[in-house]
Amino acid sequence: MSNFEQKLYDAVRQAVKEVYDLDADESVLLIETPKDHKLGDYASSTAMKLARTLRQNPLAIAEALAEKLRQLLPEAESVTVARPGFLNFRLKKEALAALINQVLDAGDDYGKNQSGKGKKVLVEWVSANPTGDLHCGHARNAAWGDAICRLMEASGWEVLREYYVNDAGNQIVMLGKSLEARYFEHFGRNDYALPENGYHAEDVKQIAEEIAEKDGDKWLDADPKERLAYLMQEGKTRELKKIEKDLLLYGVKIDSWMHETSFYENDMAPIRACLDKMAEMGLTYEQDGALWFRSSQYGDEKDRVLRKSDGTLSYLTPDIANHVHKVERGYPFLVDLWGADHHSYVIRMQAALTALGYPKGTLEVDLIQMVRMVEDGKEVKMSKRTGNAITIRELCEDIGVDAARWFFASKDVSTHMDLDLKLARSQDNNNPVYYAQYAHSRMCSILSNPKMPAFRREESYGRLTDEKELQLLKMIGEFPNTVGECAALRKPNKLTDYIISLVKVFHSYYNSTKVYNAEDPELTNQRLGLVQAVRITLKNALALVGVSAPESM
């Protein structure tokens, strides 16, 4: 809902209250854009919605409301009634054009809103095991999560961006053993075979060689336990540094790196505290030597093991402690982005938080569906250089950061996705990110053209009466509320839809209208103001999905 729509919405609600002493709800207070712009800028079917309740003719209701609305809306040029009971609003041109100075004043802050003011959220995403490079599936997760964080921050939310490091399980042991085999191999020894379920990728071999160059052969005859512990720690640390570096290349910054191993420190104090609380609340029981969580009482299909009969913990147990810890750190609302294969795990984790007394809705999870790389209609699974899965770094080198961020943000993660590499590389209007960026560079070209007079800020812009000019102004006005809605829904793809709609109208305007009119400097100046306002809006919108706004292309 744009600023204009919000004003109309509030006015219609007040009119209904004053004329009929009714508190109308959202289902009645509808503000729409009419298909025929000749009817007005906006329309409402509120009168028809009220006809049954009031037992009156909708035309009569509309006439009564229109009379009141003409008093309540000084911004409206006209409020008219059309059969069978529509209210049509036409805004004063100066009311629309006044938006230009608002955008100019706000600059880089235009689009920011307070819809999330006072709210705190911890967003956990990517969180890939530190055992190898981030690949294209992680790229989709990273782009979506980062865009969500940007949108929430722009909407007034206090956001903590967190990466949960799974570094306490068997996968880190396998990383250590894989490095051990490669380390010995570096010195021409085959004392340790590369585990069949270990990590065979080239990056693990490279890390082993780096360790050999740094430490020499000191670990060849060291205590096996000490050597394995060192290699596990060294491997994890180096992989995480690489992951952080690749995320920064991708435009993703993490505020907090939460390690699973931290929950095992001090004799597993956080985990024990969590298990003790669950026991006190009667949420657990012993059976067959194992400790079980009564998760079936909270929406899960069956009860879940917390501690196995051999004394080891299930993956669920530290994860419950982790989510409890998030809330205890002052974040009452949690958002996780997980792979689609974690569907059943969502219910499990939400059940645990509900059972522990946290409000329903404390944790929400966005599941990320699979992505396929496609070129010339064929799936591309492997890197041409290494023969392994395509990494984020390789993807950025191939199609560019902007294209990768755009395509992953523009497709809802609840659906499977094919990323057309050839399209993403293309430098033409078939490529949506190129199309959007080219619009920005075109605006910059207009504004910096030496033949163009320097823009002078005006008190009003009443000469902007072209239909496309008014359409652009209305779309600019929608931007702050669009940002707020995208943040609330966690749907960055709705913002890319907005961007494409905006640039389509601008390209059409550019092709049909001359910004520069030597015989009419006043109109030229006001059109320059409009171009600048559209440029600021587009630049800010692109930034919220992690895409740059080049000044020339």
C-alpha cells in the first residue's frame, strides 16, 4: 500500500465511522487501482461491501461517503461515485508531485520505514558445515537471507545476522581424517587411507598442503589423538575463513558466528540446563536406556530421542539448546533458512520451543528448494575447472555477483528453480538485472548530460501531467510500503517484481517523452526532478536485494 493509498484507506475508515458509526475492518476498506485510469487514480468498493450490513443501496452509501470524503481529503481533486457503488478518487497533481522533494530530501534513506520499529529478530541462514566450499544451493540461501535482513533493517527491525557452525559432529572428525590422509600423502606416505565417507574435494587437499608448508613434518610422528584434534581445528578454521571470504565477495556480512561446540563447553552446561528444564516440566522420559522428548504431544508425528542409549546426544538436543539460547539473548522472534529436506525438522524444533513455554510463532522457518544450473537447456552440475560442484566464487566469476543475487532473490524459495547461466550472462534486455541496471544508467546519463541544464529544486511540480509521469509518481509513492510489506512477508521476490514494473514504466516514458525541451525550461526542470526521484528509488530498491546501480553501462 502506497502513502497515498494509506491516506485514502484511513479517510474511508474515518468516513464510515462518522457517517454510519461503524468500525470497518480490512475486508471492507479496500483501496484499488482502477483498470481504466480515466475513472481516477484509485477506487474503493467499500460502499458495496457495506450494503448488506446497512441494508441500503450501495449507490446511496457511496454518495454519503463521497460527501464526507471530500471534506477529509484535501489531497483529492475529486471524489466521485460510479455504478454499482464504486468510490473513485483523483488526486491533485501537486499532491502527487510533492513526493519528488520528499525523495530528494531522503536520498539513500528513501524507502526506509518504521513498520518493524521496536521489533527484534535473529536470522540464521546459510549455516553450511565447515567442511568445504559453499556451492550454488548455498548461494540461493545466502542471497535470500541477506535480502530479508536488508528489508527488515530498512523497515526498522533490529536484526542479528547469524551463522550456526555445525562443528561438533562426525563431519568434523571426517574432515580431520581426510586432512590426515592428505597430509601424509604430501610427504609420500600412505599410512592413512582417505576415508570413503570423507572429503575428497581439491580444497581439502590444498588445506593439507598449506598445513604441511606451515608446520613441516612435525605431525607425522605426533600422538595420533593430538594430531587429529589439531587437524580438525585447523581444517574447520580454514574452511570457515574461506566461507566468510566468499560470503563477503557475494555481498553477505555475518554479525555472529555461533559454534555448536560452544554448547559442549563447561561440561555441556547450556545443554544440561535445557535438559534439566525439560525434565522439570515433564517433557522427557526414559525408555530403552534412552532419553526421549514427548514431542508427539506438541504436533510432531512421534516422540524424539534426545540422548541415545550409548550416552551420545542426538542432533536435536544441542539444536534445542541453541534456539533457547537465541531467545535468552534477547531475540523473541527467530527466523531460520533451511534446506527443503528439513521439512519434518521444522515441526520438531517448533514443538520443542512451544513445549518449553515460548509463544507460538517464536520460530519461523523458510525452506529453500533445490536450484539447478542450466545452460542451453541442459543441467550443469560440475565445475569445468575442478569437476566438483559449482561454488559461489565460481558462480560470481562466471555470471557476476549482481546477476547471481538478482536471480536468486527474484524467485520464491518455496519453488524449485532453474538458473539459466546463458541468460544471466547476457547483456541485453532479456536479462532482467541488466534491464533494471540499464534503466539506472540511462537516468544517470540524462542527469549528467552536459547539454542538460542543471536541476533546480522547485516548491511544486505541477507541470508533470503526462499519464506516465503520474504513474511513475504513484509507483515511487508505493516504495516505502512495498519495502515494509516485503520485510513482513520475507519475500524479496516481490521487490524485484516492483523494480521491473518501475523500470518498464520508465523505459516507456523515456521512449515517448522528451525530458529536455529547449523551449520550456520549467517543464524540463520538473522532469529532471522526476528522473532524479525515480533514480534514487531504483538505486535504493536494487541495494535491498544486493544489486549495484551502475552509473554507466
